[in-house]
Amino acid sequence: MTGRPIDTDNPLILASASPRRKRLLEQIRLPFKCVPSQVDEHEPISDPETLCQRLSLKKASQVRADFGSVWVLGADTVVVVENRVLGKPGDEKEAADMLRQLSDREHRVITGFAIFPPSGPPVHSESVTTFVRIRQLREMEILSYVSTGEPFGKAGGYAIQGMGAFMVEAISGSYTNVVGLPLCALVKALLRTGALETFPLPFT
């Protein structure tokens, strides 16, 4: 055992400000608190799986340093199309350009996540990949979607759980991974590392 398991009195610390990751953890009723990291995500592009895992480790490590004996989860998501890594668009022009790159193609959504125990080094780090096919988009559709504001703050410039679902033709792999956290892989890792004794948790 690497520390007291997660429960309502000992919640997981999510090292992220992402509202999508927050909603996913709420969906499975996992006790947690959000503590955003201040890690600079603009790193030199390397292998995308390695990049995601490295950033998730850095985020969790930074937040864990400011807390006591708690479990900490860090995560990072990127979109990869034809070996190009797409992060979060900075403006409307960049968002539209990302959507043009995704149009009529299959791309990969990769989320890396890392788990730190209450003390000691990380006990788990992995990346999960989902393949997503975007249908052919008309220029008017791209510009209209960008004008909604939804692409901002999302890797690749779209939200599969929102209005952006209209463009998703097919996926292969974890749906929640595309949203921001591969919940099946995450719960398996939390059970394996002792962060959870059982799941779902009993509710009072």
C-alpha cells in the first residue's frame, strides 16, 4: 500500500483546470479537487506519446509539491494528424487552420496521464490513443464552428462532447479519451496502484 486510498475525506487532486476532465471525474463520482498546475505546455515536439506522458508527470509533480499526503493525477491531451501535433488554437485563424487539416482525415487523440502517491515517485504513467475520423468539412462549416468559440481551449480545435460532434464520422478506441481522460484506463490504474480499494465507491 502506498498511502490511504481515495475517498470523500481524502479526495484525488486533479492537476488540471480543464472543465472537461472535471466533468468526467464527476460522471464516475470519483472524489476529487481541482488544483491547476502552472506548467508551460509549449515544449519542443517529440514523440507525441512521450510528450503527453512527460507533461502529465510535470503537472502532477508540480501540484504534489504544494500538498501533503494526497494522490495526484496529471494529464495532457494532444491531437496528431499526419505526424503533426495540434495543441490548443490561439486564435480564430489557427482554429480554422486546424479544422482544415482534420477535414476528411483520420487523426489520433493521445492523452497521457500520471499518478503520484501520497509520498514517493510516480506509481503510474501511460498514454492512451483513440483514432477519430472527421468528415469532409465545407469552409462555411469551419468558419461557423470557429465563430461559436467552442474550439478554444481544446486540443485540435474541436469538442467531441459538444457541438463539434457534428463533424465526427467515426471513432476507434476510448470516447472519454477524446474528451480528455481515458476513464477505463484511469480507474484500472487507480485500482492497480492502491489509490482505490474498490470501484465504484460506496456513497453515503
